[in-house]
Amino acid sequence: MFYFLLGFPGFITTRIVRKLAEDDPSQLFILLVHPSQLDKARNTVRAIAEATGSPADRFRIIEGDITRPSLGLSSSEQTELAEQITKVFHFAAIYDLAVGEDIAELINVRGTENVVNWVGRLPNLERFIYCSTAYVSGRRQGTVLESELIDINGFKNHYESTKFKAELVVQRAWDAIPTTIVRPGVVMGDSRTGETDKFDGPYFVMRFLDRFSKIPIPNLGRGDVLFNVVPVDFVVDAICHLANLKEAEHHVYHLVDPSPHSVRDAFALICQAQMGFTPRYTIPLPLVRVALSIPPLRRWVGVEQETLDYFKIGPIYDSYQAQKDLAAIGITCPDFASYIQKAVEYFIEHKSDLDKRIRVT
């Protein structure tokens, strides 16, 4: 029987495949890959096979597209796969904070509808693992529970609003499909090595510091909201455990830092790690937003305007269920201060790598 993964060869999905392959040498994998990612997927499979000592045919790549009905699979492929798949990991999405509404709706919402409709027809399905995001909370303030999915104050961008709609699609099929939903915070690189696939999220701060390294660096606004970031190794360990935990069926998990730093403290930690000092004065966020509204400057700095919203809106994410089910086997989220130095060192070493940069328009 096969595990079926969508979103390969994405950063998190690639690491999930590798960990699952290491944990169970007998497990087989089917990887649905968009046509544009086939070459990268083949290279990634070869690397995973070599790292895990596996035969290459343990990992089967199938071309597909979640925006098409039945994921773009032929009738013969659907018939063949239906009996073989026991677990489905849906991690295919567009994660860009500046994404346009139409493309976000197509991939995140319609794509998830297609996946759920297809998964619902699998006769031997044991678990459907869906990757949402903690930021389906949108502009909410205060404490957000794992059991809640509520649109109260709207959303900061189309990424958040479409991931909210996509999770609604998954939850509406809750009774018919054995589902586990995970909601990670902002995912950073590996806490032990610093390795990451893309320089987004907190790495925008590092790009900002790199561009303005010759002048005194200010704090950006008051920075009193919480900054919830998590390293990828914590997220992957948690997902792989929950995918095989019977008690995780029909639960939602906030994969977040239970004791997050404030934005100001996190910014200071990044500055100290990267520049060797902490900011001593503050400039208002509206002033920074005006500066980033100028396209040439925004592209030169390499930071999207949408990033600034996360400096002023930050709820408290309850993670009771996640802590309860993960702590039993020793999976805990490391403190941001314990791995930011590794993250900065990796950024400095690879900041010229064009494949890791996020295109800013």
C-alpha cells in the first residue's frame, strides 16, 4: 500500500517523504507532481533514495494538477491507484503573501475541492492529512483555539482568505473522510542546520538588514504583537507522528511555538545574530509601508508590503491538543532564540542563491 503526497517536491513535503521513508523502510510512495516540477522532483527523489538507502522505484512520480478534476489523472491511473492508497498528504498550495486573488482561489480553494472529492472515493483510505496554516485566523486578536475556524475581522491577504476557505472545504467533509488538519505557524529552516528552501517569512527581515547594513537599524513599529515562527524539523516530526497516531483522527493541531517572542524581541534577536547589535530607535510602520509602496525600492529591498501586517497583528494560538499529543514522544518546538543564529548563518552563506529568493513585484 502507498502513501500519496501532493505538493512534492516542496520544502516541507520533501522532508516528510524522507522522514517517513527513514522511519519505515517498507513504505512505498506515490508523488503527484505538477508538470512544471517534474525535473526537480526526479532529482529530489534520487537524493532521497540515496540518503535513505532505498531503491528508486520505492518512489513513484505521477504527473498531475490539483486544479483539474480528478487531479488530472487518467481513468486508468485512477482505477489503479484507488485500491493502493492508504494515506494522503495534501500540501499543494500557493504560499505567497502577495499572491493575486484569482490564482490563490484556483490553487488553494478549487484545488483543495478537487483533492477532497478525489480522496473521498478511495476505498482503503486510513487518513487524510491536510496542511492548513495558523493564519486562517486572519485579523483576529486574542486567543485562537485549535477547534475554531471563524472569520470575524477578515484577512490580511488572499493567501490567508483562500487557505481559510480551503480548510472549510476539508472540514465540511469531516464526517466522510478520516482527517487530520495541521496549522503551522511561519515555517523557518532547520533548527540544527539552518537549511531552508526559500528566503521568505523572517528571512525578509534578514534581507532588509542586509540592504541597510551601513546605517543604524531601527525597530519597525512598536512590535508588541507575538511572532509565531517554527523550524521545519519540528513541523515535519509533528506531522509524521500525527499521521500515524489513531487519536489524531478528526483533530486540528496548531503547530506553533507555545511561548513565542514578541515581534520586537524577535527582530532584536535577528539583528544581534546578523549585525552584532540591537536597534536603539523606532520608526513608525506607516512610514515603512509608504517606502515599500514604491515598486523599485520594494524590489531592491526584496520585501513585500504584506509582510508588515505581521508586525502589528498577532493573536495567541492555543496549542493544547498539539502539545498533549506530541509531548508524549518528546516532540516540542524549540525556542526561536536557540536557532536564530543558525538561520542567519545559512542566510548569509546562501543570500546570493537566486533559487532561494522570493520574487518581489
